[in-house]
Amino acid sequence: MPILGFAQVNLCDYDGAMATFQQGCVANPRDKELRGAWAEAKEMVRVFRRAGKMINGGEVSCVFHEAK
């Protein structure tokens, strides 16, 4: 499960990564790496949503997707 979450982060799917890491934490609540990754994904979601609201009320796209 962590590999999927990290892949989602690399694809800028922060909502998906957050959900994946959360599922991992439910399955293995003592895993510090999963808890840290979940916290980081939650922060990325928060930052991107805030940035999207600041830029003309729109969504912010990931640099990775713009480079394609």
C-alpha cells in the first residue's frame, strides 16, 4: 500500500495518496512511515486547495502534468 500512495504523490494525486495512506494506517496503526506519509499527503492537499482558491478561485495543477 505505501508504494501506491507514493506513486499517487508522484502523479500529484494527493487526495488519492491521502486516502491510500489512511487505509494503510487503519490496517497497520503502528507504522510510523505510513502515519508520516499520511500527514504529509494531508498537508499537500491542504496547500494545493488553498493555492487554488488564491488563484482566481480555480484549481492549481501539478507541475508534473504541465510538463507533459
